[in-house]
Amino acid sequence: MSENQSRHGATKVFNINHSKNMIYLLGGSGYVGQAYQKLLSEKGLPFKNLKRAQLDYTEVETLTEALKKDRPEFLINAAGYTGKPNVDACESDKANCLFGNAVLPARIAEACEATNTPWGHVSSGCIYTGAREDGTEFTEEDAPNFTFRQNNCSFYSGTKALGEEVLDSAKDCYIWRLRIPFDHNESPRNYLTKLMRYQTLLEAENSISQLHEFVAATFACWEKHIAYGKYNVTNPGYVTTSQVVDLILESGVCKKDYAFFSDEREFMSKAAIAPRSNCIMSSAKLAKEGIEMTPVVEAIRTALVAWKAEVSS
Ligand SMILES: NC(=O)c1ccc[n+]([C@@H]2O[C@H](COP(=O)([O-])OP(=O)(O)OC[C@H]3O[C@@H](n4cnc5c(N)ncnc54)[C@H](OP(=O)(O)O)[C@@H]3O)[C@@H](O)[C@H]2O)c1
């Protein structure tokens, strides 16, 4: 193993022979992290699910030492601060939110760079609002427009955008943008559950991500060794809230009268503290690399069919 002085000063760079197939997973206990655990288990790949309580991976030195010892071939960062039950909670816990979403990725980048560990970071599509000026979907070329720079965003979105900025020059790093995850499992974090449970809904247009397709597509980036960089990882197309409600009704999973706010102003005054991101995104860059996701309406229908089958079994 050779050792060089790195541009980080005290940190050294190690040329390491990475062990084949061993994966590091940060934040594996979370909603997205559990989907990665499932994927890696199904693939039969050895992985280490790191938890802060057991190994404080938020400390550069601790993570660097662990990486030097275990030499994983790849690291997945599914750790971050989301705010529960929703992003409004981030407005009153800003230090933790900023740390989890902006400081932590910078620290992981430092540890990965010092050990030559390639890695992927779970970012979010919530750093955009609306569509491009010509009405088309945002691509990875478009600068985020729902950030602290525009002063129009939630604190959560601002920190997620900062998290991408700190990784602008990160080495051997994928930035994967997840957007409103859903699947067939009832969970307060699942978009479909949210629509079925919320008393009143906001009509909006969004690109969204089937959670298990998201984790599979992101891991495929590493498996296929496509170019590092930013990727929108959403199911092709976009849907309105009422379109999804129609699909829920059509499936028979949850029959009720769905009520809608008359507009965003009513939603903000009655149900929210922080502004929400609603946006449409293109996943064409990923598809160009041969990683294709199911068109969004088909993916929702499939999730609802599986949901119904599970409920009635
Ligand atoms: N869920 C969504 O709707 C959604 C949408 C788009 C993007 N994302 C992004 O996906 C990532 C994972 O989200 P998730 O929904 O899986 O979150 P989650 O369920 O809250 O899990 C996140 C995990 O991150 C770890 N963590 C590390 N530092 C943290 C900190 N400062 N504060 C809180 N948790 C911290 C925790 O694991 P340990 O303590 O066990 O280490 C926690 O279990 C986040 O970066 C999030 O921004 C989520």
C-alpha cells in the first residue's frame, strides 16, 4: 500500500486494493437504506450496514479508518436528515438538518477520497420547483431553482441543494436524485400511503420514484461502471395528484372521497409551514446509459396491484 500526502492536509491518500463485492451502506436503518439492504441481500452481495450508534461514520477519521480496514469496493450513502413526519420538522431542527444533509456528504467525500473509495450519494429532486421555462422536464444540466440561493425553498430543500454543491468536485462519486418514493408497502413514508391517509390533498404535477427501482437503478450505475456525476432517478414521465388518486380508486385499494385544497395558498395556510417542491424531471440521462425505469403510470399501477394482492392474501 503506498501513501501520499493529500490536498486535505493531515489526511493521507492510500492506494488500496478494494475487496471485490464488499459494500458499505450508511443510513441502512432508514426508509431508503432498508430498500438498499433488501437489494444487496437479494443480490447475495456482502455489505456492512453502518449505524451511527455503533460506528460514528459522521466523523471523517472514524470513517477513514473503517474504510482502510474493510476496504469496501463501493460505499452507498443513504444517510441524511428528512424531518418527520414531513419536511416541516426541518424548520425547527436546522442544525441537525444542515449537518445530516450538507456537512455529512462533505465528510464522507473526504474519507472516500482519502481511501480512493468510489461512492454514491442519495440526493433529492426537491431542489427544483416547476418545470423548465419551455415547460419541459428538468435535466441534470439545469441548475437547481429551489435552494437558499433563490430564497424560495424549505430549509430541507436548501440543505439538500447545499449537499450537492459540496460534492461538485467530489472524486468517483454518483449523485442520485430520488423524488417522492413509493412502492406497494403501506408506510407513512410511502407517497401512495400519504395520498390515502391525508385528509385533504394538494393538486400538483410531479415526477416520482418507485423506491425499489430507484435503489436497483442507482446500484446499477456502479455495477455497469457508468460515468460518475449527477443522475435524476425518477420513473419516466410525471403525474398529477388527481391522476394518482384515480389510479388508487381504479385499483380498489382505498375507496373514499378524496378532497383537494382549492389552491397552494389554502394548502400553505392550513396544512404546511415550509414551501413544498413540486417539479418534473427527466431521467433520460440514466436511460441513455442503459438503465431504464418503468414509465410512471405503469409503475404506480404495478405497485397498487401488488398492494391489493398483499392486503387480500
Ligand atoms: N424519504 C424520502 O421521501 C426522500 C426523498 C428524496 C430524498 N431522500 C433522501 O434519502 C436519504 C435517506 O432518507 P430516508 O427517508 O431513508 O431517511 P430516514 O428514514 O430518516 O433514515 C436516514 C438515516 O440516516 C442516518 N443519519 C445519519 N446522520 C443523520 C442525521 N444527522 N440525522 C438523521 N439521520 C441521520 C440515520 O441512520 P443511523 O443513525 O442508523 O446511522 C437514519 O436512519 C436522505 O438523504 C434524504 O434526504 C429521501
